[in-house]
Amino acid sequence: MLKNIRSIYFLGVGGIGMSALASWMKIKGFEVHGWDDNKNTPIVHELNKKGIAVYDNYSKNKLVQFLSKLNTSRTVLIYTPAISKQHAIFKLFKAKKIKCYKRAELLRYISMQYRVVAIAGTHGKTTISIMLSHILYSSGIDCSAFFGGISKNYSSNFMVGESEIMVIEADEYDNSFLQLNPEISLISSLDKDHGDIYDTYDEMIKSYNKFMDKTKRHIVGNKKLKHDFDYTYSIKNKSHFYASDIKYDSNKLYFKVHFPDKSLVKTYIHFGSYYNVENAVGAASLAYLLGIQPDKIGRAISTFKGVGRRFEYHLINKELIFIDDYAHHPEELRALITNVRNIHFNKEIFLIFQPHLFSRTQEFETEFVNVLSLVDRLVLLDIYPAREQPIPNINSQKLLSQIDVTSKWHINKETDLDKLSNLIQSHPPELLITAGAGDIYRLVPFLKSILKKVLNK
């Protein structure tokens, strides 16, 4: 695939998965360039620091000049499935007869020389992937890895190691994970999602079954999925790997992890969310199957700092709490809200939510209405479109009108920040949550500054 290739161009390089691949290829000695709709993001700024030039719509002329100087026979284009083949930049490369490959094809090419451990599932796969990599690295295994989030221990969405093991967060979107040939795989959850790819839930399950069929050695699965896995893990039932004695104290969750050989370790996680105990057991199961001793696993879990935008505390004190999270599926929101209620049971929840994708909002409209009705105060931002065009009559205003919450507002984050600021300052929240998979993270510094003003009054 990359024989005699010198230059790699990434279309959609600002995405979390694409930026990791671009950074990896830069380290491996390739000339790397990219294009993205938005150059003003933390990810793109990091790419620039690494010497990776990123173009956008405003620098198309520079891109044309750049292409005119390229040796097209030694160049490939890597594109994300979120990019349409009708995209102007894609067509530009095609016109130059430059070979074009999907992101998943490059990941397959890279991973072929490694023992791959792949983590898949609708929810939890990012945390499990990053936690497993931390356990391995802390236990003396210098693994390589690709994540769908930022590890707070390593401030990165990928790792370049010297060992033969590679941890990969396996993406089910566009059947990307079927490009992989894992030695060991884990399935964390199987909720319906990606209606733009899978017409039915059964279609999605068929893809997961194909993924499991490609696994060479062990398949680990969450026990609640009721599938015939080689090993199971759980926090509620006795599985091959399970947690017990879960206790919350001083913003930590303490628990015991039980292993198939009847051994157990006491450990804790620094970020209080019960579903991350389950994620920790999943990561522990994979580490154990790779030969890591339980005592090392327990020690590593206790030093895990978490994942950016996964139940991430930005403020926590007696007066108020501010949490940011990536939750964008109804079941993820339910888990988030339930977890917050369990830990901060006496706090009123003020949620700012940015729906992600018109198709997802349409497909799960009833589910979103039900789960968003569980909070005390609600702000809905406009739907983040990502790769999609608007769908008639699918919008945040319509969704908001159906939600059974007395205090609720629709806010345009581009034009209504004063309104949002006044809402917060006039009635300071006890517990503020921002959630969504789009660009809601951009509001976090703004909201923190407002909350600090409230605290200083």
C-alpha cells in the first residue's frame, strides 16, 4: 500500500482518529499534510507543532500550488468515511490520479506487523482502550496504540512503542473494524447506533459477529450482552472478571477486581463514575489475558488519570460542580445522569446538551425526549451536523418542545452567549454538565470563567 510512497495527505485530518494516524506517519518519516474544515482547533494546533501543514477552504489556492509540485506517483490520500467522495478536495486528488484509501485501510496496514488487541462497542471503548494501554505501559510493556480520545496520562490520542502489542479502539462506523485482524478483542456494548450505515439493528449485530469471527484467540464481552464469549466481565454478576465492594469516597471509587484464577486486587479510580469501574474491569481482563499480573493491574488502575471529555471534572467544590462529557447517545446520557445522581444525589442537575447528527436525533427522538426529561434544568444547543446535511423538521427546538422539564431553553452558542451567561449567573447551578460529541467543548473555558465569577461573588 505504501511501497515507494513519500507523501501522505489526510483529508479530514482534524478528527481524533485521523490526527493520530497523521502524527504516527510523521514520526515514521513520511511527509504529512492535511485538510480540514476548521483549522482553529486544539488538535490542528498540535499537528502544526509537529510540522504537519493543514489547509482549509480559505487556503485552497495554496493547496493547488502544493499539489502541482507533488510527485503524484509517490503520494497517497487518506480520507475519513465522514468525507463525501463528492468533496472538492477528494475530486482534486482523484483528478491527479493519486491513490485514495480509507482511514481504516491505513490502520489495517499499520497494524499488520503487530499483535492487535481491539476494543469495540457502542460505548466505553475509548476509556477501555486508553486504560488498557496505561496498564500495559505501567507494567513494562511498551505498547503502541490508537485511541478515539485524549489520554490524560500521556496527553495524546496515540502511542508509539517498541513492543509487538498494539491496542486499537475499533470503530464500527462504516464497518471500519472489519479491516482489523485482532488477536484478542473486547465488546463493551451493543446499543443501536449509526442508522446512516446500518438500516437495522440486526445488520449492526451481523457486522459485530464478523468482527468477532476475525479474532484469532480470545473474545471478551460484557456479561450483560448475553453472547457466547470466551470470557465475560461485569460489575453486577459473577463473571470470569468482575468487580465487588464498590464504594465512593472523596471523589474516588474503591473496588475489588476478581480474576479467573480466584485472585483479586483492591484498587480505585480517581474519577467517580460507576460505569468506569466496569470499563476498568474490561481493561483488566485484557491485561490479564496478555500476561500481566493482577497486582500490577491494580496499581496501574489507581494511577490512571482518565480520558479527556469522559466524565471530566472542571470544577468541584461544596458550592458547585462542573462536569464535561462526550455522551451523545441516549443510553450514554442515561448512564451519565444516573451516575451523577448516584454520586451527587442531593444536587440539582443543569445540563447543556448539543445533539450530534440529524440522523441520530431523528432515529432516537423518543429516547432523547425521555432521557433529557430526567434533568432539572436544560439548555439545548443546535444539532451538530458533522458529516450530514439538515433533515427537514429535525431540530433542537422541536426536540425541546417535547421534553418534560420546566426550566428549559434553546441557545445558539454562536449568538446567544450573553443569554447563557445570564441564565447561569441569575440562578447559579449546583451541578452543571456539558455533554455532546460535537464542538460543545469549546464552551468549557467560557463556562468555567462564568462559574468562577459566581463563586467569587
